[in-house]
Amino acid sequence: MTGEVQACAARAAAEFAARSSYGRLLATLARQWRDIAAAEDALADAFRAALERWPQTGVPARPDAWLLTSARNSLIDGARRGRVRAEAAPTLALLAEDAEANPADLFPDERLKLLFVCAHPAIDASVRPALMLQTVLGFNASRIAAAFLTSPEALGQRLVRAKAKIRDAGLTFVIPGEAELTERLHCVLQAIYAAYGSGWEDVVGTDPKRHGLAEEAIFLARLLAGLLPHEPEAHGLLALMLHCEARRAARRDPAGAFVALADQATHLWSDALIGEAEQVLAKAAALKRLGPFQLEAAIQSVHAGRARSGRTDWQALAQLYEGLVRLAPSIGALTGRAAACAEAFGPELGLALLAELPEAQIAGYQPYWALKAHLLARGGEAGAANEAYTQAIGLSEDPAVRASLSSARDAASGSTR
């Protein structure tokens, strides 16, 4: 039994190190070896070695230092045999000196630095956020694909093509100067928000692979807003995530059941986080350059207003979603607009707006089916609602969400199952 406990402790320590230190360790290795592909391989070897050795030897006092040393040794051995530099195709060649030797470095965090490096304009803009999540934050293809509503196979192929282009073109990637940061900002914001979304889905914090992701994303967003105080979208993203994070405690009831936003107890929302979010959003607004993250934050601000007024201003939400759709017509924005319009002007309008969405995008998008089921049920179309609920349930990974949708489906059909 002691061996099993030690093995579990070793695995937990390795998973925590992977979540909390992966980006920093990779940044350190890549900066020294100027080869991210080789650094990724060496770090993967180090984690495998940890899982093999720590159950026998015990978890070291400084797991991240152990991992860094192991990865460095792997790189040194590979270089000695001529493999690393001869065979490992460079994904990104980092030409910056160590932070200690570069006191003028703009970046307060190695992960943030690498995010901007991965946003090089020579890389297809549609691939950059995924490349950041894989390279800097250690996401695998399936998690990245879920964040960007695509298949792991298609996403994996896009990443392979992007890396091949980098290799074949012999591109070099330097830390961008201050003047270049704005050009790369949007992709970095997208990657940070995708990381937050992945952590947000793990409401109760039981998935070790997502542990701390939401906090890490907020941390990076705070650094980014401080690094670029005159970029309103950096503040907009931070305000958006703070508003969402303020509701974390209300997303489950004491029994662990899912609680929809409209049904959440507002006294469980964090006044401190909401207050900070409002201050950050005001900073963004003062810069007078509207962007999608600011609009999304404003939408969450309207929802937060229910804590003061006891009601949700659905017409204001519909207007904000209309603006968001004009700036960034994503499937999420279009579905949100349909939901707000349904509440403000009736379910028929919501269903009509949903009917306009492209089939290719809605097939695997759970919020679309959940909303459609809800609106069909409100309109008394039990059979169609049942089908939509079934689709939404099948697309839901969270057991609590599946249970909530199942209850709603039973209620809509009048079943006592």
C-alpha cells in the first residue's frame, strides 16, 4: 500500500509541475538551446523519467529544478551524440540572450515572452494561438481543438504544417520590440483566453491537467495589461475573465449540481472581483478604441448588474451582442446574440437567429444545441426540444451539465423517467 501511495504522490507532483512550471521550464531550455522542438522533447523525457523514478526515490524537494536538470542533461547527451542539432528540426529559434543579461527586457514573465514570439507574422494567424497553447502552456492537440471548436486531427495537421513551414523557410524568431507588440497582441489575447476557458470548464478543480489554468491565465492577463497599459483590449480581456471568475462559487449548488447563470445566487458572487473588473473595464473604455474583448466584458458587466438590481437587462445585452457580432462574428457570439434576443424579444426571434447559423459550425457546438432545446421547449415543441436536448447532452463532457440537461429534457417531454 505504501508503494501505491508513493506512486500516486509522485504522479500528482509531476502533474502539478507540468501545470505550474511547464511554460517556464520550456522557456528556459529554449532560450538556452535556441530550439523549441528539442526543448519540448527533452522536457517530455524529463517528465517520463520523473514518473518512473519518483515512486522509488521519492519526490524531490524542488521538483521543477529536478525536471530542468534532467531535461538539460538530455539535451547535452543528445548534442554530444550529434542528434539534437543535426536532426531535431527547430520550431522556433530564439535569438534573445538570457534575461539576466538583458536588463532592458520588456517582459516580466518567460511564458508571456514566448507567447509573443509564437505570434510571429510569418506564421498563419489562424494557427498562432494553437501554437502558443501547445508550445508555451503544454496543451495537447485534443484540448487545443476543443478550445477552438475543431477536430484534433485537423488541428494537429495545421500545427505540423506550421512547424514545417518554420523549418523549411529557416525562419528566425526574435523577441519583438515594443513597436511590434501591438501587431501580435490579438493572437496572444486569444491564447490566454483559450487557456482560461479550459480552466473555467473544470469548475470543481478535479482535473489535474487543468489545475490552476484559470488562475495562470488571469496572472498572464494582469502582466499583459501592465506591460501594455495603452492597449484597451488587454484590459478588456482581463475584465472579462475577472467577471467570469467572480461567479465561480455560484456555478454549483451544495450537492454539486450545475447552476445556470440566470439561476445563480448573486450573494455568492465575488464583490471584490466584480469591482476590480469594472475598474479595469473603465480603463479600457477611457482609451476609446472598442474591441471584441471589451464588448464581451461589457456583456458580463450587464450580467453582474443583477446583483444590484435583481434583474437582467436583456435589451442591453442584445445590443451589446449585436456590436460583438459586427466586430467578431464567432459562433459563440452569434449564439449569445440569439439567447439575448430570445429573452428580450421572445423565443421565436432567438430560434430564427439560430436557424441562420452555418451547419458546419453548429454540429459540435454544445451551447447552440442547449439553447435551441431551451427555446423549443419554451415554444411547446416537445419533440424537437427532446432531439436538441439529446444532442446537447451528447456534446457535454461535464457530468453535472449532462444531468441538468437530462432533467430539462424530461421536464419538457413531461416524462417521469
